[in-house]
Amino acid sequence: MSYPYPKLIAHRGGGNQAPENTLAAFQLGLQKGYKMFECDAKLSADEQLFLLHDDTLDRTTSGQGSAKIEWQTLNQLDAGSWFSNEFQQEPIPLLEKIVPFILENNAFLNVEIKPNPNQDYKTGMQCAKFLQQFVDPNSEHCPFLLSSFSEDALKGAYDADTTIPRALLLEEWRESAWETVSALECSGFVLNYKIASKELVEKCHRIQRFVMVYTANDEQDVAALFENGVDSVITDNMKLASLYSAKE
Ligand code: G3P
Ligand code: MG
């Protein structure tokens, strides 16, 4: 099957133009021309899948301390004001609030499994189980991609459901990655853009694995990454989509 994803992916929904991992961010990303979005998902203490990057609430919400608390409490928090007044009272979304947005807009969603501490396997499993219900088993098209830095999380996803594509996230290259993508039947890699050399990209392609990179924002860097053969770039730069659609 040919590579199914768009060349550009909006990081955390709307890059640097909206409060990360909120529905408002996805809406902004779509407005800017993005058709694929990355987000970070974790489990609440009562096992609801919600969007948040950090293990703690402090940086991006009105809460404090650990993010491993009950959904009822998470649901009261303001995840927009830290970014700007315009987004005041923007809530933390459940993953189930984002999926309809993706499907209605014929878009793609890269769910990065970002487990709370010691919840790797379980979070991976729950993400795959949750998304499975929205996938047509008779269609080659899957709007979802699961990725993680955590091999345990990817193993959980793999054990729950093999039909949702998986990708291994790597900040630094390690030779054991070949074995990991093979054992977990990952479709590709999501690499730190700084390590995505032409040579490494070619090696990944040789074993039929795609290469996405994160998080490249500079126009020249992005052009060089595509020159190196990278398949998609995850970016915070919301101007890139219109730039690339104008080139095509
Ligand atoms: O999924 C790509 C990228 O989001 C990984 O890094 O820290 O932004 O979640 P981070
Ligand atoms: Mg992420």
C-alpha cells in the first residue's frame, strides 16, 4: 500500500497558535489547512483517555500536581488561559471528543501514547481498544496512527489490536530499534528531526518503514528533511500547510 498520510502534521493539534491538546487547537489547525494532527493521550485515575502532554497539570492547565487524578476533577480545569485570554475556559478534552472531529473532517489522527508513570502497557492497550471501534475492518484506510517513545505502550497497543498502525518514536537513534519495529510490527518511525539523515531515512525505507519527524518548524529545515526523503513532518509552524499546498 502506498504511503497514506499527508506531508505535514500539526503538532499537539494547532502547533504554536493555540493551547496544545485542546479541541480549539485542532479547529485552528484545520483552518490553517492541516489534515493530520498529533496529540498526546494518557489515562486518568479512573481510566478515561484524555489529552495532555506533561505528567503534571501545572504548565498547561489551571490545576497543580499529578495528572493521574479522576476525570471529574480534570474536567473542571481551564486548559486555555495559560496560552491566552482568547482561549479562557477551554477544557481538557477526552480522546472521545477529538475522534468525531477527525472523522467528520476526513482527517488523520496520530495519537502519541504518553502514559502517566507506570501506566505504559495499560495506556497503550486502552488507546488501541478505544480507537478500534471507529475503524472499518474491511477498509484499507485507517484514520489513526498510534505512536510512543515507550515500547511497553506500543506492546499494549499491539496486544489489544493489530489493525491500527503503530510507529516507534525515537529522540536518539538506537540499533535495537530495528528489532523493536519488527517485533511490534510497527509501520514506521517518528524520529527527532535532528537525527533524520538521508542515510537513516533510506535504511528505514529499505525495510518498508515510513519516516515521520518531530518537531521541525523552520522552513529551510523542513525543505531539507523532505530532500532527505522524510515522509511527513510534525510541526508547530502553522504557516507551513498553506506554503506547501501553494507549491503543489
Ligand atoms: O509525537 C511527536 C512529538 O510530539 C514527540 O514529542 O514531547 O512533543 O510529545 P513531544
Ligand atoms: Mg507528542
